[in-house]
Amino acid sequence: MCLPIGVLCPEPADLDERWVVWQYGDDSSADIYIASYAMVSMSEEQVNLRTIRQRITGLIDEGAIDARILETLIRGGNLVPKECELWDYKREIHKDRISLAEAILQIVSFYNTYGGYIIYGVEEVTDDREFIAAPITKGSLDVQQLRQQLMNFTGDDEIDITYAEVEYAVGTMVALFGLLHVPKRRRDRAPAFFGKNGPEKRRGKPLFQEHSVYMRVQDQCVPARTKEDFQLLFGDRTNPFLWDTDALEYAREGRSIVVEHNLPDRNFICPRFIGRDRIIEELWKWLADELAGAKVLAGEGGKGKTSIAYEFAEEVCRTKPYGVEKIMWLTAKTKQFIGELDEFRRVPQTDFHDLGSLLKAMCRELALIDSEIEGASVPMLKRLLKGALERFACLIVIDDVDSTDPEQQRLILEAAMQFPGSRTRFLVTTRMNVTYSSSMCITVSGLDTDDYVEYVGELIDRFGCAKITAKQTEQMHVLTEGSPLFTESVLRLYRGGMAIEDAIRQWRGKLGEEARKAALQREVECLSPESRRILLACSFMSEASLTELKQATGYEDKRMQMCLDELASLFLISAKPFIKKESRFAVSNNTASLVLQNKEMLVQDPTALEGVVSKIRRGHLRTTAKRMHLRPVGSAITQAVALLKDDRHDDAIATIESALNDHKNHPDLIFTHGRSLLERYEFAKDDRDLDMARKDFGKAYNYGQRKESLFRLWHKSEMLAQHASGAVDVAKLALENGSSVEGEWLEKRADAYVGLSKSYERVMDSSTALESMKKAAEDISKAIPLSNRLGRPPLYEKLFRLNDEVWR
């Protein structure tokens, strides 16, 4: 309950003046808010600002637009010498676009805060000390114009202003005043914000800025900037100037709203939250935007995305903003790495693993019964959820979406954007920015310097360790890149008795490997083979130009750009400043350490790639544009294909080999070379051509080739070589890479399994032969429903034969 506490400070030497200070305390916290601070003349009639504010507040809530407003503000023939959160004086009706925009700014600020009055016909004689009546001309305010401009700048039609002109005696003069009433924003409405910049009052300085939410603070209209500002605007906004029974009931009514939630134990997520003010403020702004249904917190593992989401959800709980009735926390996380223990711990509860299970979890949290949910398809679950969300206004936090596979991540994010008619907001945390939209995604990086110093100090106090120097903290900040997870992992070694310098040095090597794996390995594992190769090449070089990466990998522009986009979306590679218009990229130290420690898992030939990178760094590769384009890849391939059609196999092979001199590791050239060798083998039956073709196809795959024709010719070459296990592997690769003819590749793999079974049978290994034959039958069974009507009978016939072989 907010209770006002009047404090009358000691009188100054001049007994005609006194300072009146009002404070407002909260019996549930130690916070004190200074509501007003004014010097008031007592010469003609004692002015009690508390009483005046109380009366004006009542008139605002009543919607009064009559002489009672002037009766309250005029004392002994003088106007109360103060403007504040509830009223503002104006000398005249706005005559130009600047004064009109100033009125718009004041109206929006009053509306967002406590409501208020703009009183036209008052002139300020002495700054903040003396105001006198300056009558206006009757009918000079165009209210319709004011409403149109409000709609033009805010798009909000809920600001229901009212205007009246009232005559009132001030001393010996009867003056005409204009009274504009601005209502207090309804509790179920988000704060109004500007959708456009205001006109420039000074060069390059708009009067108000687009996307900003303004509020009234004393006699100023200011943009909400801090999370405390947004908490005030989204809270009940009980007017602190009230002080009577009705006001207390009003406050109680405002505090009665309870936000239901299922937030987990704070100690498991984040025992103490430090910093991140900019991100929290941005999330509050997002909550104010009625058209933005979803927001994504994306960043590397260990940077604090989950902690930020939790802190914001808890702030919403504490603030109890109107429009949010329930907070739902759902996570796909199954385990969490604890830096201070250097090990994973299972999370108390995992709520979903794909879109379907997520929708079911949300439906259950919204009180749908199991009989409605079980067996429902995804479209039906969405319809059920849509109906439930129309009854509840929720903030739904979907944590650790990247624990699902990439396709499910996209589906989940799409689903979060499919409820625009509801008042529900979705906050998603993920390591992968699948939106590529800066307006929708907030990138979470490490703690900044000041917050990092505070965080390290808090950890050291908690661990009971000796303080470290500012220089040591700075070294650790650079090493960990501001990651809270990495910092805990380093200080774990310090707490264990290692000197801080040794802890930093040792963590950079093997002792930090587990933490780096926890933070980064999931991203690396989900990369395409091509992106892994680029990441390893860039890790070898630490920083590389686009040309150097193309030389190291042999990838053409289109493939290279796709991979760089994928790496950037996972925050594994970052753009650096251009050098002579050349794009440059870098890998962070911790990412590079993890990649280099696991290079054999990323590519099949890390030594060869490292050798190419070494040559690039020594300048042994030809790099001039003239040399790079002497024999364009496309022209060489086109010419070779034409020669093959004429059965000129030797000439085709010579053409490709000439191009390979300039583009040694180009996957398209290597593949075409293998194709030419295979066709020459079929013409001349030289087994050496078949062996070299098989090697070329494998090499082309390693360098990023994924054409359907590669898998077909590679599988064919393995079968011709009677290498059934190789043919099985090729078929698996084709299926894993999303072949558009899945049924055909299942049949090809079945043929390879049959060949493999015969091989095992010849060496008297009947048990493995039987297993291979069963796998062949299973593949044909899967292929049947994927085939068209004409293709099924032959497959059924093949399945019958395979079953006969199994029984045999």
C-alpha cells in the first residue's frame, strides 16, 4: 500500500516563505519517492499544495471541465505559482506547428501518467514564481485539429480530450480561460507512444521522437528511459497526491490484481541479477507496443539470455501491469551447466521438445482439460490455444528454443506470431537468431565493464575469496568476453586455491574446455558441413578476409554467403571493419579454442585445410583477379560436359584439370572431374578411373558439394566397385541432406544392404547377413508409401523377395 508522508522542513529565515516537501513511501520496501518540491508564497492566502493536488486529481478522475478547476488554482486573486504532474499553463492557443506539437506532447504525457489539465490564458511573469491571467479569444482553439494531430502522431484513438472555455474573475478582471481535460489512461490500455518524430524545434532535434513513450514528471514531459519509468507507466499509477479514504480504497483496488505465474525457483536460474538495464528497458518498450506480439533474446550460450528473461518476467510480476493476467514459463532445457561446479545439472522440469508438445503445455497452463488436448493435431491445438488466449492476457516465456532442432525452432517462432488478435506476448530465448530481424531480435552479449566489475565482486563475496585487482578483473573480462557462465568457471579455479593469474591462464587451455563446450558446442554441432569448414578456416586465421576464406574453402559467392549468414545467426563469426572495401570476419577466442580442440570432428581433412591456410598466410597462392579468372569455373564445366557428350573423355578431363590448377579445391570442378573419370571407366573399363572417380566424389562432398547428381554417381561408382558398405554410406548421406526423392534413396540403400548381406554371407557371417537383409526390407517398407501408384507394385514384389531371403 502506498502511503503519503507529509514532511514540513524547518522554516527558512524569511518567515513569509517555507519549503513544502512531500514524500511517498511504500510499506513493502525501503523506496522513497519525492513527489514534489515547491516554494510557495504565503503572503495573501496560505497555499496547501497537497490539498490543491488532491482536488485537481479528483476533478481529473471526474472528468470535470468547469469553473471548479479555476477555483482550485486561483487563490486570493493569484494563480497557484506552480505547474506540475497534473496541470500546465499556456499563454495562448497554439498558432504554429511547433506550439501545436508541444500541446500534443503534453496531452500524451498527461494521458500516460495521471491525466491532467492544460489551462490556456495564463502568462508566466517570473520563472516558476509568478503567473497572471492573460485572457484568450473565444473560439480560438480548434479541438478537431488537435484530435487529428493526436491520431496522426500516435495512431491512438483512445485519448478522449475535452475542451471548454470558462470566464472567471481574477482580482478586478473577468478573464476567459480555456480548459483542456486529458483523461488518465485506462488500466487495460498500453501507454501511448509516438509513431513519428515531431517537428524540429532546433536544427536536428525533433520535439519528440518516434517509438518513444513520454510521461509527465513534475512540470516536464520526458521520455521513459529506465526500467523504473516503465514499471510506473505499466503499474496501477495510483495518484500519489491523494490522501483520504477514497484514495486509500483506490490504491487498494489498484493493488488487488494478482498476476498468476509458474516461474521456477530464482536460485536455480539466477540467484542475483546484475546490470542489463538497456535490454530490460527495451523489453518494457516492447510490452508497450500493442502490435509487437513476439520478441527474441538471441546470443551465444552462457551470456545470460535465460536470466534476462526471468528478471523481466519477475519485474512484470512485481509491477502487475494491467493487460497481463498470467505469466507462463516454458523451457525445452533438459540440463544446465553450472559454472562454479563445472558440470551439468538436470533442470527441475522440461516442458516441451517440439511445437506440438509446446502447444499442449500452453493449453494445460490455460486450464484446458486433457481430453481436449490429447490426440489433437497441431492446427487444432492452435485453435484451442487461440480461444484460451482470448480469455487470458499472458506473458509467455519460451526458454531455450534451440534445444529443439532448427526446423522446430522456426515453427515455434512462427506459432508465436500467429496470435495477433490476442493480448498475449511471447518472449523467446535461443542461441540462434532465426528471425534475422533487428526489430524483433535483441542480441545478448556479455556484461559491460561496469556491470562485470560488480558481478565479479558479488561472486568473490559469495565464494569467500580474497579481492582481486582491477587489472586482473579486466584480464578476466577480456578472456570471458563478459560471459557470466565463463566467469563462474574461472573463479571456480580461484576458489579451489589456484592463484588468479594461474586460473586465468589454465582456463584459457584445457581447464576451460568443459565450459566452452557447454556454451558453444551445440551451435557448432548443428552447422552444415560447409559452414563448419568456413568456421575452422577462420579459426585457423583468427581473422580473415572474404577472399581468403573463399580461397581456403573453394566455395563460390552464393554458397559462401549462405554459410556466413548461418554462422552469424549463431554468433560464431562476426563482421570486422572493411579493409579497402574487402569484407573481413573474425572468430572470438573462446569459439576458436573450442573449434581447434575439436577440428577432427568438424571436417575430415583438417590437416589439409590447415596447409591451405598456411599457404594463404605465406602468400604462396595466386591471388590477383586476373589469375583467378583466367579460366572461369562455369565455362570449364560447360565445355567439359559438351566434350563428354561427344565421348571425348580425355579432352573433358584435361579441361577440368586445367581449371583445377587455378581453383584447386572447387567442389563443382572436383565433382565434374569424377564424373568424367566414371564415364571414361564405363567406356574403357579401367579400374584406376573408377577408384579415382570414387575419391573425387568423396572429396567434392567434403568441400561442400550437395547436388543430387553427386550422390547418384557416387552411389553408382560404389556399387560398380562392389563396395556395398560405401554405397550404404552414400545413400545415408543423401537422405541426411534432404534429398527430394526420399523413396528412391531408400530403395537404393536397400539394394546396397542386399549387396552387403551377400558379402557377409560369403564369409559365413550369417547373423550380420540376416541383419543387413532385414534393414533392406525395412527400407523398402518405408519407400512404398512414398512412391506413386505405378511405382508401388515393383516395390511390393521386391519386398516379398526380401522377406523370402530373410526366412531363407
